[in-house]
Amino acid sequence: ASRAIKDSELKTCKANGVTPVEIKVGFDGIVLANSKAGTVVDLTKEQIFKALAKNVAVDGKVAANPYKNWSDVDASLPATKIEVLGPPPTSGTRDAFVELVMDAACQEEVKAANEKGCGEIREDGAFVEAGENDNLIVQKLEANPDAFGIFGFSFLDQNADKLQGHKVDGVEPTFENIASGDYGVSRSLYVYAKKEHVGVIPGMQEFIAEYTSEGAWGPDGYLADKGLIPLPDAERAKWAENAKALKGMGS
């Protein structure tokens, strides 16, 4: 899971006789990237919000997003058309991007005027829902160096020969910056087990033990090879102990 279980969801679980065992397994960063043939930019969360929000504040009044080019958002940015390929609303990456960027940088006027919050993305063609096929996004970015894509750091890392990630609020999306929390568009990743299934569903306890082993989620584990950014040693040890004890949430 790309976010922690909410209190309301935990209540629903308990009402249905389910005790979730929460295991924080590591981190991922969400990046804004383009082709290496494209322009390098250094963006703020506020600039990204203005470029992608459905509604923005203009001269103190809320209006449909009028910005066509990045330079309309800020004169320091390229005079190229805003075109961003990103995940659909059903994606955990989209949820995290909305929380970490759109909600965090929402203008006060928009926040006050919008009961739905600040996560509405513009629908006029500047943002293109590219599904959850990151390989397709890479192909489109290579074809159009002026376009940007939104996806997880691991995919950027796997395509470092073709793509470049960009600073957000002056911080580069690197393994070290995401692990330390310095990169502001990063999220924790979780695995959940149903405590009542342990001892009933074959392999559950073994799966949890394997997932939380150093050979899997440690700095040199095979999950790191797949893009997981590991927890610091002390935090990893704490969550491993919780997993071993099958510590249920709220207990």
C-alpha cells in the first residue's frame, strides 16, 4: 500500500472482526521527469500546483486554470506548453501526489472555495491520464521532450539512460534524499496482514518473516534491487519486531 490505513478504515476492519498487522517497509519518491533531450527545471510545489490544478487563484479570485505554458506560471520557467502525463485517480501514486503536492501547495482562496479539497486536476488537456503503464509514459516522453511525466522514483532509476528527474523545492529526487526525508515528494510504503489469517492460511507467517528479512528489505536486499528505498536500520528493526510479534493495529 502507498499510504497508511486511515482511522475510519481501521474502525471498519475492527467492526468486521479483522485485526490488521501494519508493516512499514520502506520509501518511494514521486518524481516529475522528462526526456534527457528536454529542458532541466527546478520547480516548487506551488508552481506544480498552479500548472496542474483545475482551479487556481488569479488576482485573488478563483478561476478555471488559465495557464497554457510553464512560463505563464512563472517567467523563470520554459515558454513551452504544459503537458504532463500522470496516473489516473485509481492509482496510489496519484493519491500520494495529490496529498504531497496539490494539497500541500493549495492556494488559500482555492482551499476556501472548494469543498472537495485541492486535489482536482485540470481536464483541459494539460494533464493527460496515461494509465498505470509507466513504459508507455517513457515512450511518450521520448517522443516529446517538452512533456513531463509523474511516476515513482524506482521507474526513473530504471530508465536513467533516457529520463531525468527534476528538483522540487531545490532538492533532487535521489535515493539518499528520499531515504532521509529531504525530498519533499516522498511516501512511506506499507504491507498489511490480517492477523486472523496467520496459522489458518498456509504460508502467511513465512511470508511476513521473509518480507521483513534483511535479505529482502535490507539495504542489500532483493527488494532494493526492485526499487524499494529501505528504512533506516533502527526503524527497520522496530517494524521487524512488530511483524514478528504480529502486533495488531490499535492494540
